[in-house]
Amino acid sequence: MNTAAFTLLAVFLGAYVVLDGYDLGVGAMHLLLPRSDDERATSLATIGPFWNGNEVWIIAAGGVLFALFPQAYAAAFSGFYLPLTIGLWLLMGRGMALELRGHFANDLWHDFWDVTFAACSTMLALVFGVALGNVVRGVPLDSNGYFTGTFASLLNWYAILVGLFALGALALHGLTFAAWRSAVLATDHAQRLLQYLWIAVLALFAATTWATLRVHPPTIGPILWMAPAAALCALFTVRFARNRALRFAASSVFLAALMIAAAATIYPYVLPSYPVGSGGLTIYDASAGVHGLFAGTVVFAIGFCIVAVYGTLSARSMLRKSDSLDGPSTGAG
Amino acid sequence: MNGAILSDRIQFALTVMFHYLFPIGTMGLAPFIAWYTVSGTRARDANALASAEFLGKIFALNFAVGVVSGIPLEFQFGTNWAAFSVKAGSVVGQPLALEGIYAFFFESVFLGVFLYGRRRVSARFYAFSAIALWLGSWLSGFFIVATNAWMQHPVGYHFAANGRIEIASLRTVLLSPFAFWQYAHVITGALLAGAFVVAGIGSYYLLGRRNEIFGQRFVRVGVIVGFAASLIAIFPTGDRNANEVTRNQPVKFAAMEGIFKTQRGAPEAIIGMPDTQHGRLIDPVYVPDLLSYLAYGNFRASVKGLDSYPADLHPPVELTYYAYHVMVGLGTLFALLAGIATYLLLRRKLYAARWMLWILMLAMPFPYIANEAGWIASEVGRQPWIVYGLLRTSASASPTVVAGETVFTTIGFAGVYFVLGVLFLLLVLREISLGPVERTA
Ligand code: HDD
Ligand code: HEM
Ligand code: HEM
């Protein structure tokens, strides 16, 4: 049961990374690619109807962590106090930028929110990566399971590497999404950007894999090499496939495989302690008790399936026409 | 206990009260939007659809700010209230996660369809998305209130060997009568506020002699729904809520009513200022025996006063008392006001009664005040407990977070919310002054 609950948590987080990842990526690329005001509005319209639903995944993942592993939730969130609060402000800034930009047809107003959107998205991708890096590496915990380190200790070289990798991977993801939904890759400039970015991601991928093996020696077998192998194949598909939808799918698989690898690395801990081997909060000692785990896992899994069905159906009906044909009645536009 | 507790509390109160302003708007407007969309689609009434689209824009602004201000709340349980989360997370986390999975997805997916889909999806699916929006917003309200109701009156739990509170039955937690009546009352309060907003905007159009077709629609629907909601807020929901509090949280009840001494045939204080030092109300106006009747259905019943409980179990009396009286006082006024307006409407005099339209327009903010006051009475009255009878607020904050950090983040939130609030008002007022777009059917 505990393993099932852990898997469910990983699924929610993975869904968040894949789905909100592309709109974060679009944000990180926002000032680099679309040049004119109109192009920027179009680019925003491609994510307009979806970003909020995507962001709910992090709320849901937070809820699942809270309900199933309350102690890990408490330790991680209070431990990462400042970075998380700042992350929240970034999320708020991003949401405001997306929703408020379209309300005035004024260049200054647009520029202001464009920069806000790009800056908040970029920093969020970094913050998420650094947080994930710290979770994989482990954080110093006391005997009650509370965080004992300092803010500076969260900015270790490994976490920063993961942060950069996350930024690169999400930016690539956003580009493949934008290329699929709009004409953004039509220029040479954009093509070149994509190639450089791809090479950077490949390099960061190699570096991160090597570093992960050093900071956190693997604990369980096959998933650990299968997931990175799958990620590698997906990464090459992103670069060389012809079909744009396929590229976006491959980029999604790439991120999902990375998340699986991360989850498999820390299992059976939800929050490993640093240095490695000094214990941490396992899926048993952080858990919500028998009934809580059982009821939660079942009810949340059912909810997940329901969301997946109507989410896909409505996304399909919304995607039928090209995004640029129809502006929203309010919001980004 | 740790030194950050004061700023933790200020931060929570600030952020949750700010957030709550926007769910009031979404939960209150959603039914009107659904009604206009469905009736407009069925009757091919272009102006009904235009009304829905107009209210939809205001809804979307409320939603956007509701979302950005709601996310910090969920995370605050972990960041600021870690000890509470460890102890009670097994229960509290459940309805919160259910809210995210079952309600927020629903709401945001269909809001995307509603805002962007007008020309992309079929008319039926479009109408369905409006109904889904209503369901979704009311469902989020339910889960969050169920969370709060459990903290007010814990049920369906047991203590684990390590001293933590673990959930024993999810069904008991979600279906407790306390949660039911609290939810019914909260939804009524939101609906009342939505109705007053709709009626207020309508009055503004009529007074300004512009968009008069819409003005009349809005005033008509707003006044009728507002009247019904203001009655339901008093009875049964307000009354039942008070009854649950009397039975489960008698100290809070005594503080809300300003009853210092246990007495038979307790009077209902209409006004009066609590003096906690001498344990009495200053300059009170009483209705004799009424309180005993309201609480127990018997004019001679004995009502326990604050003196029956040790002082360290008293909530802050003044705040609880005033907040409660503001809510009840405003609630009575709303019923009177909406009653008179309904009477004028039935006599076909309302649209020309400019004095009444002025009152309706200026009344718009007051249901918001009543709602916030109700929450203050309910949450402050719960003190010193965070989980009633089980866990004290003073033992709930994050042990590793220090006051310097929480003061910093509280100031940050105050700044961000100030900007957000100003932008929100600006954009809503702008939408109202642009108004709905009249169409010829
Ligand atoms: C426009 C809004 C509004 C109006 C007119 C009223 N209320 Fe209310 N009331 C609320 C909005 C509200 C609320 C904000 O929704 C609260 C906060 C917590 C809750 O359950 O609902 C609340 C709480 C609340 C509580 C405390 C529940 C608790 O502590 O858990 C009681 C006893 C009442 N109400 C009773 C009444 C009565 C007798 C009213 C008669 C006039 C009344 N309310 C009008
Ligand atoms: C599910 C919903 C809610 C939960 C779980 C919740 C939980 C809490 C918590 C954890 C605290 C901190 C303890 C304290 O400071 O005393 C608190 C305090 C408070 N809450 Fe709530 N709350 C909820 C809804 C609301 C709403 C909607 C409002 C008002 C709009 C509100 C108003 C307050 C206020 C004013 C305080 C400060 C009380 C004090 O410090 O004395 N709460 N609540
Ligand atoms: C009684 C008090 C509350 C009610 C009725 C309520 C209701 C709602 C509703 C209807 C929404 C949907 C968006 C909107 O309409 O603005 C929302 C958003 C949100 N609320 Fe609250 N809320 C309350 C208090 C809280 C508290 C205490 C929390 C913290 C746990 C919270 C967390 C959230 C979150 C995370 C969102 C964003 C959801 C999204 O992305 O769609 N809310 N709330």
C-alpha cells in the first residue's frame, strides 16, 4: 500500500512536470522567440486555455503528499521555507501576467507583463529543479524529521546542476509545444536556437546522470537504467523526428522518464536525509496511517482517471481548430 | 511554542481573508452565469448569452485572483504550520487533496472551455461548460469547508501510537452534520453576495440610463435571488449553524453572544460593548429570554456563560463578539432591504424607484463584510484550539521557521496582495463600465 501511495504521488508530480512544464517552457522562451507584440499574443493564446488546468497538478500533488505522507510534507515545506514562499510569489506573478495582459491594448502594459511572465517562468523552472535536486540528494534532518540545514546549504552544486538541467529541459519542452501549436519555428533564428538548446540539454543530461550516480548511489535495479535509456531515446526523437506532434510527445516521454528515474532513486524514502545513508523519512514512517493511505490512494487514483478522461476529451475538442484563429473573450489576447 | 506564532497567525488571517474575497465572487456568480447560458442557448436569446459572457468576464477575474491567492494557502499548512500538519495531516490532507483532484481540475478545465471555446465547441458543450463551472466552484467550497468543519468539530479520527491524529473514516469526516450546515451557510452567504453584485451592477446601469435592457434583467434576478438567499442565511442555515456551535463549542457561543454569566432565561443582546475585565456588557440593549429560546427552543433554558470555563479556554471575546454581531446585524438588514425591493418589483415600481436603486448599488460591498465577519467569528472563536479540543494553535507552528522569516514573508504577501487588489478593482470596474454588448437576436 505504501508503495502504491508513493507511485501515485510520483504520477501526480510527473503529470505536473509534463503538463505545466510546457507552459513554463513557453514562458522561459517568451522573450527570445516571438518578436512582435502580435506574435507574443499568439504564443500566449496557445497556452491560454490550458495553463491553469496544468497548474492544478501541483496543487493536487501537494494535496496528495499532504494527505498520504503528512510528515514529509511538513518537513519539506517548512525546511524549504524561503525558496518555497518565493516560488509561490513567482507562481502568482506568472498567473497574473497570463490573465491580465490582454485587458488593455497598450504596448507598455503588454511589455510589462511579457517580461514578468518570462522572468517568473524562468526562475520557477530553476527553483523547481533546485528543489528536486535537493530531494534526490537528501536534506539534513534531525531526529524528529525536521530540516536542520540553512538556506545556503540548499544551493549546493548538485542542486544547481539539476536546476539548470530542469530549465533547459523545460525550455526545450516549451519549444516543441510551441512548434506544434503555432508557426513559431518557421524562422532560421528559431531553428538555430532549438539546435543549441538541444545540445545543451544533452550535455546537461549526461552531467546530471553522472552526478546523480555519485551523490546518490542507486538502490533498486532495472528501472534505474531503463528510465535514463528511455529518456535518451526520447531526446533523440525530439531532435530528429519529422512530425511535430511526435516531437512534443517524445519530449513529454523524456521528462516523464526523468521523473521516474528520480522517484526510483529515492525510493523507499519520500525525503532522504543527507548525507546518503543517514536515513530519512521513508514511505512507512511518514505515512498517514492505514485507513488514510488506503482511502486516499483509492479515491485519488479514481479521481486521477476521471480527470484524465475529461481533461483529454475537452483538450481535444479545444485543439480541433488552430489556436491563432480564435482569441479568448478575455485573458491573454 | 515558538516566537514566530504571532506573525504566522497574522499571515494566515491576512492571506485566507484576502483569498476568500474571490471565491465569494466565483461561487456567487457561477449560478447566474449557468442560468443565463442555458436559458440563452435554449431560447436563442442573444441578450441572455451576452449577459452570461459579461458576468463570465467578472468571474474570470475573480477566478484568476482566487487561484493565485489560493495556492499560497495550501502550501502554508506545510511551510508555517508544520507541527499541525504532522499531527493532523492524515485527516486534514484528505479533503484538501480531494478538493484539488475532484474540484479544481473540473473548474479550471471547463473555465478554459467557457472562456476560449465559444467558437470552438458546440453550443451544447458550451452550455454544459457553464454548468460545470457552477458545479466545480460549489464543490471546491464544499471540500474546503469540510476541512474547516473538521477542525471546528473533529470526528472520524483516532490517535495513533505515536500521538498523531489519524483518519479512521473518510466518510464520517466528509458527511458530518457540522460540515453540512456550515457548508449550506457558507454557500448561502456567497450566493447572497453574488446576487447583490448582480443587482448592484444592474442598478448602476439603470441609474446611469445606459444598457437598460441588461440593467432591468440584472436588478430583477439579483433582487429575487438576494431576497431568497438572505432568508435562507437566517433560517435554516444560520440557525442550524448556531445550534451546532451551541452543542459542540459552548465557549465560542458564549463569546459570540457576550454571555459572561451562566443564567436561566438568557437575554439576546442586540447591541452592547463587551467589557472583559468586569465580565459584563456595557450599555446593552436586550431582548429578554430570547437567547435561551434560540439556543434551546425554550425560554427558560439555562445558557452557560464564560464563567463556566477556565480563562485559558476563552477565545478573544471582543473580536468574536463584534464580528458575530456585525454578521447578524447585516444579515437582518439584507433581508429587510431585499424584501422591500422585491415588493417594489412585484408592484412594478422598482425600475423607477431611484432611491432604492441607489441603495442597491451602494449595498454591493456589504455582503462581503458580512461574510468576512462570519469567518472571523468562527475562526477567532475557535481559539485557543486549532483542532477543537485536540490541538492548540500555540503548538502548531513550524518548529524550524523563525519569526524573522515569517515577518518577511508576511510583509511580502501584504505587498503583493495590495497590488493585486488594486489591479483587480481597476479591471472589474473597467469591465462594468464597458458593460455587456447588446445584440439583435
Ligand atoms: C452574507 C453572509 C452572511 C450572513 C447574512 C449571515 N452569515 Fe453567518 N456566517 C457567514 C456568512 C453570513 C459565513 C462567512 O459564511 C460563516 C463563517 C463560517 C461559516 O460557517 O459561515 C458564518 C458563520 C456563522 C456562525 C458560526 C459558525 C461557526 O462558528 O462554525 C453562526 C452561528 C452564524 N453564521 C449564524 C448566522 C445567523 C444567525 C445569521 C442571521 C442573520 C447569519 N449567520 C447571517
Ligand atoms: C478550510 C478552510 C480554513 C482552514 C483550514 C483554516 C485554518 C486556519 C488556521 C490553520 C488558522 C491559524 C490558527 C490561528 O491563527 O488561530 C486560522 C486562523 C484564522 N482563519 Fe481560518 N481557516 C479556513 C478558512 C478560513 C476562512 C475562509 C477565513 C476568512 C475569510 C478564515 C479566517 C481566519 C482568521 C481571521 C484566522 C485568525 C484567527 C486568530 O489568529 O485568532 N479562515 N484558520
Ligand atoms: C471557506 C473558505 C474557502 C473557500 C470557500 C474556497 C473556495 C475556493 C474556490 C471556489 C476556488 C476556485 C477558484 C476561485 O473560484 O477563485 C478556490 C481556489 C483555491 N483555493 Fe480556496 N477556498 C477557501 C479557502 C481556502 C483555503 C483555506 C485554502 C487552503 C488550503 C484554499 C486553497 C485554494 C487553492 C489552492 C485554490 C486554487 C485552485 C485553482 O487553481 O483552481 N482555499 N478556493
